[in-house]
Amino acid sequence: MGNNAEILDRARKRDTSLPYAGAVTPQEAFELLKGDPHVRLVDVRTNAERDWVGRVAIASEQHHAAQWNVYPGGTPNPDFLGQLAAAVPGKDTVIVFLCRSGVRSRHAAKAATEAGYTQCYDILEGFEGDKDANGHRKNVGGWCKAGLPWAGA
């Protein structure tokens, strides 16, 4: 897959118009996490999603939660940046953001960048990926489809 510097370079070049550092595939995110214990994955899904759908199974010191929206209701989390700061105090830390399908994680990466974090990366496809022809997830893209470690529902 390549070392972390190569992965981050590829992520930055994938789309140079992004308002954050870059975008990584689920496999690249996993390689970054394996390659450097200081890399942080921030799951921006709701607590309910993590509890009911599943969560990434990686070292707990690398895996953090900062809800982009709150459940129930799906309203914006007014404490997102506070939760992020508690989870990742270093503004130069490499952070890979994860959501269900890759939409909220883009918003989170942008907001974190605007708050002064310099190494924010969106995980493309998210945890579950897009819906398949039958409306089910985990079959088209995403962390789960890539066969990466996860646990739960």
C-alpha cells in the first residue's frame, strides 16, 4: 500500500480543490492508522449509529467519537468542536474523519480545518458505503465492504 507519507501525498493530490488536507480510501485510512500510532480516527456518526450499526475495531487510543449531528433529530451538534478538541488536542495531528457514507465526514474535516487543524482527511465511502440496488448498505464501498476490522451489530 505504501508508507504514510505516500498515502498522505496521494490523498492531497486526489482533489486539490478540497477545503481540507485531502481524502483517503478506507484501506488507506487503515494503513495510516497501522503505520503511525499518533494518527487519529474520529467517527462523526451519532452514538446510536455506533451502538446499533457497528464501530471500527482499532486501538482505542486512536479511535475517538465527535458527533457531527445528535440523535434523535439529526440536528447539528453544537459541541462538535469541543468534542474534537477533547479527543484530539494537537492541531497538527493527522485526523481521518469517518461517517456512514462520506458526507458528514467531509463537513467535519472542513469545520476542523477552519478551527485550525492542519491535517484533516475525509474517509471516502464512510463506514457503510452507499446503498445497493435493494437499499442496503455495507455492500457498495465503505470500511465494512473493504473487509477492515469492525465490531457490533
